[in-house]
Amino acid sequence: MVVTGIYLVFLASYPRTAVLDFLPWTIFPLGTLIVEKVPLRTMARWFLTSAPFLLAVAIPNFFLDSQSLRFFGKTSISVGAATGLSLLVRGSLAVLAAVALAAPVPFPDLCVALRRLHVPDPLVLQVLILHRYIAVLQEEAAGMLRAFRIRSRSRRGPPPVPAAALLGSLLVRSLERSRRLYLGMAARGFKGRIPLPQGHRFGIREGVYSAGWLSLFGILRFLSCFPKSHPFFSGGFG
């Protein structure tokens, strides 16, 4: 988890128009995904989930800065477009890094790592409960949508006004369902803390793994500071 966090910090350290600089940085997430044998379906699901957010952040940049930037030969591209492409590349690498971290590791072990990093217990508890009971919310929403389609005799989604009413009803049902869940947990001895497994201790293998990746990150970032002939190789820090 620490290695992934430092990887994201290195990605954020590049200037806003950097695009081609990130090509060698694909070795960390892709290499980890290949070694862990993460299915392509899992990666595709994460990408489809995050794609609207990445596009929402990147697309406005195409229209913000119209200053021209040389692309190939006499072809030019706006600084805003280069910034948007850079955000898309960074976001995609961040998603791959998140998949490489979360897919092969059981979720309780991730929560154990958060506690060892001194993340506040209430936040760890919220994340753990959200992961455990998100399926209940999805099942409730699916049932409401199925009931709406049966009553309206339409396979399409609800129009804006009925959709707002459905969301309000889902909120009320979620609050009531969460109250019953909490009462059930309290009856079983819940006192604000969920016991987690001890997890793995930080040993020699983990130290070698962390030192190797961090050394590679430092080398890649150092080499990117040298000037390049192409403007998409921005170098430096920004």
C-alpha cells in the first residue's frame, strides 16, 4: 500500500502537459497485474466504472487553454488538450495501480494495513462496513428498479422526476435497513470496533519488494528531468 501511494505521488509530480513521460511507469501496475494473474474482466470492470469520472475531469481541459504546442513536425496541439491527455493517462495508471493493489489482496488485509498506517479507526470501520454491506444497497436498488419497470411496462430507466422519487425512497429504505443492521450487530456484541486478522508482518521479502520498486521509481523520475526534444516529454517538476 505504501509503494502504491508513493507511485501515485510520483505520477502527480510531473508537469501538467507531460504525456509520453508516463510510458515507462506502466511497468509497475501492469507487471503487478500480470504476476498476480488478475483477470482482464476485473480490470475492464474497474476501467468502465472510473471512465466517466476520468472523462469528466479531463474533457474540460481541452477548452480551457488554447495556447498552441508543437506535436509532430508542423502539427500543433493546444496546451489544454495536452493537459487533458495527461490527466487521462495519469488517471488510467492510477486505476491500474488501484486494481493491482486491491484485486489480489483480501479486503480485511487492506483494512489491517490502514490500521498499521495509523488511519483513524472510525474511518477504517466505515470503509469495512461499506464494503461488507454495499451488496445490500445494490440489491435494494435493483429491486426498486425492477418494480418500476414492471409497473411502467417499460425496459428503459425512469425519467428524471420518478428517478428522484426512487432515490428518495432508496435513501429512506437505506436508513431503515442500516438501523436494523446496527441493532443486530449491537445484539451480537458490537462496540464500535470490528476485529480483524493480524495480517502479515513486514519481513525481508516485503522490504526487498518495497526497496526495489522505490529505487526504480526514483531512477525513472530522475531520468525524466533531462531535457527531451519532444514537448510531450516535459521533464522537471510541476
